[in-house]
Amino acid sequence: MSVDTILKYGKIILPYVRTGLAMQQEEAFKLLVDSINRIQQLSGRAIVPITNDTCPIGDLPDFDSANGLELTCELAEHLAVEIPLDENVLVSEVGNKSLTVGEVVVRLCALANKSED
């Protein structure tokens, strides 16, 4: 079992645990958007609507590659997967292209489902 997302009720944090089912794109999208919005809110930035076509690095107010690394660490923890510390899930593997939310969702599903094998 792995922790997928954290549901917050007041100051109590409850893990949401999958029971052996493959991570679905809808689940990954929600986790990604919730995590991005949390980072934006904690940084005092505006929260804007996010779609599959949104490119977090570039489309979101003041969201940069450093936030991408923070997001990568947070997602690795929630998904209970190992992602190298220097890898940013928001940037292509060759490191020269910012990914859209839809592309990141596919990547997260692959990572989460790989860890369940």
C-alpha cells in the first residue's frame, strides 16, 4: 500500500491509502493540482485554474523550477516512490522542456504503478 494524497480536516492530516489498484490519471491529476495549489498558497501566490494543458513552470504566477523540485519531493513522499533528488517531474527527462500537467500526470502514473510491481 502507498500513500497517495493527504486529506486535511482542520489540523489533522489523514493519509489516503490505495489498496493495490493502479494509480489512475484522475487520481494523479487531483494529487498534482492539490500539491501545486498548496505550494502556491504557502508562497503567498494566487491560485489559478489548472487544466491538463497548464504548464506549471511558465503559466502559474512565479512558479519556477525550484518550486518544481519542492513539488517533486512532496509527490515522491505522497506516492511512496523514489525520485532522484535532482529530478524535477515538471521538466522533461533531457531537462530542456517544461511539461504540461497532462504530461506530468502520465509520468506520475508510470512512477506510482512501477513502484507497485
